[in-house]
Amino acid sequence: MLVASPHAALAQGWQHWGGDAGGTRFSALKQITPGNVDRLIQAWAYRTGDLDQRIGAVAGRTKFEATPLLVEDSLIFCTPFNEVIALDPGSGAQKWRYDPKLSDRQRPANRYACRGVAYWVDNQAAPDAACRSRIFTGTNDARLIALDARTGRPCDGFGAQGEVKVEIDHALQWPGEFQITSAPVASRGVVVVGSAIADNRSVDAPPGTVRGFDARSGQLRWSFDPLVHDGITAGHANVWAPMSVDETRGLVLLPTSSPSPDFFGGRRPGNNDHADSVVALNIETGALAWSFQTVHHDVWDYDLPAQPTLARIDTGAGQRDVVIQPTKQGFLFVLDRDTGRPVWPVEERAVPQGGADGEQLSPTQPFPTHVPPLLTQAFGPDDLFRLPLIGNRSCEAQLAPLRNDGLFTPPSTQGTLLYPMTGGGVNWGGAAFDPIHQIVYANVSHAIHIIRLIPRSEADTLTPPRGVDFGAQLGAPFAMTRAVAMSKLGLLCNAPPWGEMVAVDLKAGKILWHATVGTTEDRAPLGLAFKWGTPLVNGVVVTAGGLVFTGAMDAYLRAFDAADGTELWQGRLPVPGVANPMTYQWHGEQYVVIAAGGHSEAGTTLGDSLVAFRLARDGETPSLWSRTIDRPGGRLAGGAFGALIVLMLMTTVIWRWRRARA
């Protein structure tokens, strides 16, 4: 049994987006346990007011995905409009606030989002010097800003009045085509930023250049384009997901994305090296240390969406420093931190062929052999969601004509069933690692995408139906459409659960348990809380107290028993908490905090709250909403969706009864 690493065992604070620089999302705090978690109450809630300041479509295009840091005796986080706010950790009272004055005309492709900020201390500065401790934040309009962590004032010596404009060496189709959504990372005097770039617009898309800036002056130190071009025409391979830092080795770990465009690669033959890869760079120089590719010649949008998790594990043949990389397909790749080579064998297996005209697919793809997939990777007739007495003819009609040869079935003009979907498996929330018990915890989503290639001759006149994503893929012979497979009732076509938490014993290569996360309560009139799970793009936090906390697409923060996946507690939120929670200790009490802002792309209610929970003090009583409630049939609250299901069931039963009587 291993002892928690120094970074993972920071018992008081949360100094990095992923808890520590390696993104383990583990806390050594153990005041809250399975035995007392039912005594959690809301300690405070803070509203940013972000939505009140915007109107119409702008306010409706937000994703409050931030995870706060506990640094300099403050909780510090960013809003979707890139305001940076510091709160008192015990009361939630605002201490300072910085507004970068983001334009409402940006129209960012990935909506208004900011997952977090970075903290760095200049050990060369005097203890009382301004900006000795700094907060770095990237913005939706491609700025990198440095603030004094104690006051929120811009650092005058950094760029121009505390900010640097990220220069993009490519013409943009509109200002919001390029943005920064995930937190920077900072170490050894360098702050590193990636980017989020609009998908499926063209072959000649902006490059996914990663940049390292001097953390004191803001001067560009290095830049790295992950994609090896070799005469091909393509962009992207950007790093939109959170990054990690190995501070001892001086490495920054990048999870790179797919080349452009996502669903046709005829203009970019070959494996497209360093795209869809875990890439390790020297953080001081930007020099490539190693790279490991998880998808060759990606035409499925199976880019790396999650922070690489840095851990020390017992492999059975000794302890090794590794990188754990989750994927959208539900794989866990475990790589040696020094070389990037797999710790356990990764097999190149034959995958479906017969791509679209002009496509040059890879004949094989890498499959990890030691750790099983976190979710099923094939969809068949038995996996269809059929309601009792009603069936599901609308889904059968959608899915039956599609090409469906299993994982890595190529996009087609016929239409391709893509399972897991492009937002399935593990998403930007990443994984958590318990270094004491050697267990990985991750949220996964189960859903189907219908991908269709549209010949260029038809693309210009195509009007996609509502709810169908259209990508022009200019410069390619095909445009594309993408839609989540749903029934006429608005239910996913695949059978539940639609969102799960999974626990994996790394050393044994064994799935320990699956736990369904989320219900239909906040989407269903009558409030029927069917325990079907919700899609989960956000991640978890695991504690030495034996708990795993997570939000979902319904309005609850939940606690699960880390040992067996039993759901132990629910804390009501004003709107869904589609963000990664964090935990910290303040004046002897452990708090758990989550951003509750909903998710505009998922159609949830929206908000702008940060909510904190702690154990009830003497004389305080947990409210009904802060306890686990056994509701096997669902709790009635309100909503058209649940009413429609009940009405249809009743109508079907009555009709069949009358027919039998006749």
C-alpha cells in the first residue's frame, strides 16, 4: 500500500485546478466520512450576478464550469465571462473582483466558459511585493491576464497593464472561432496556455499552437504546434482540455485534440502525429520530450478531452511514476512518465475500413489490454431503450439504416452510428486518483451520435433540422451533420444508465463498481426521479475520508461511498452543478464546493452560484434537501416530461384493455 504523494496530501488547500499540479483530484481531508456525510448542510451560497449583467442570447450561452482554488486565504475562481472573483472561504463574502470587460459580440464557438485559473508564486520577489503571488487566467477573447492574488489588481510588469494578447497566426472566420476555456498552468517561471477552436469549419483551420510565456514579464518564451504537418493541409490538434505539470521533471503534459476537420481526413493522410496524443514538453523551453498517440488519423472526434492524471502506482513489478489518460472511448491509457511508453501492453487491433471516397483510414487503432474499458463500446438491438408497452419505433427507424460496425466505424454518406458519442466516455472533468488505495474514479456518459457526411454538391443548399449540428468542412469533399440519437419523447435512444461513475483498481486491472449518477427529476414535469443517470461532462473529487463527490445534469451535489459506489447523500443546488467540485479545510472545518450554473448546450436551467457545504454545527439541523432520500418510484414535483410518460403509459394500458374486451 502506498502513501499519498506530497502534492496529493495537501490537507488544507486546493492550489491547482485538479487539486495538485498532476490533477489527481485527491484530498487528504477526512473530517467528512460515510458515517457523518448525512449531516452536511449548506454553509453559504454566492451569486456572481454574471447573468444579470447580460441579456438575451449572450446570457443563454454560458457554461459555469469553474473549479475554485484555495490560495492566499481566498477561494478564487472565474466566471464564464472571465471575471475573476475572490471569496472568504468561511462565509462566501466577496473580497475582490476583476472584470476584463469581455465583449458581448465575441460569439465564442464553445460558448462563454472558463474552467479555472492558475496560481503561481514568484520566489524571487520580496515577501510583501505586489504580484509576488499571481493568478493567471485565459479569456474567451484570447488574452492571458496576470492578477495579484491578494488584491485582484493587474500585474503592471506583465505585458501591457497585466495582460498579453495571444497572437494567432491565421485568419479567423469570426472573433469567437478561437478562445481559451481551460485554466493555464504555471511552473518554473513559465505560464502555459492552450486554446479551444471551432470544430468542423474547414480543412485549413487555425493551428492548435500551445504557448509558454514568461510568468513575470509576459514575454513569449516558446510556442509548439502539436500537429506534424509534413505537407498536409490541416489545423487544430489544439489543447482545449486542462493540462498537467510534473514539477520535478519540469514537464508540461498536453492532451491534444484531433486535426481539422474532425470527420474527413482525406487532405491529411497518415497518422497525423502528435494529434490525439499525450504530449510531454519541457516547460521551460517547449522542447518535445515524448508523445504517445491514442487515435491514429482521427475521423471520429475522439480527441483527448481530459487532463492527464500524474500518479505513482504499484504495477505489481515495482512502483512507477505514470500518466493516466482517460478518453472519450472509455479507455484508460497508463504511460511511463519518463518515456511515454505504455506501462502495460497496448495492442494495435484491426478496425472497420471502407471510409468515404478519398479517405485513407488507419488499418489499426491502439487498445489498452490491462485496464478494461470504462463503458461498453458497441451498440446493438438489445441496447435500445424501449419503454414498457410502448416500445421505441422512432429510435428503431433512425438507427436501423445506419452503418454500425462497432468502435471506429468510419463516417459515411449512409450515416454512421457512433458509440460512444463524441461527448461520451470521459470528458473534460477527467479522472481522480486515490494514491492510498490505487483506485481511479471517473464519470462517463453513454449516448449515440448519428454522423452523416454530406456531399459538397448538396451541402450548400442543406437546411439541417433543429437539434442537428452542421459542419461545413470547407475544403473537403464532404460537409457533415451530427445529432444525438433521441426518441420523439426526447429520451436518449440507448437504454439507461446515461451517466455513471466508475471505480477502477489499476494494479489489478479490474472494474470495482459502476454507480448511476443523476435522475430525471429536474427535467421531468411531475418531477419523476427515474434513476437513469444524466450525461456527465464534469468530474469528481475523492477524499481520504472515503467519499467521492460529483455534480450532474440535475440540481444535486452527491456523495458516494468510495469503497462500493453506494450513493450516501444529496445536497440540493439552485441549478445543476456541471463543474468539478473541490474540498478544503478552513478554521478546522472541511468544506465541499461546486459551481452551480447549469449547462446551456444541454438545455438545463442556468444560474451563476458557487455553493459550499460543511458538517452541521451544534444546534444546526440538516434540511430535507441535504439528505439522501430513498425514492424508488420517484418524487412528484412538476414537469411535462414525466407527465407525458405517465399519460402515454395509462393511454396504452386503457387502449389495450378495451381492445381485449372487444
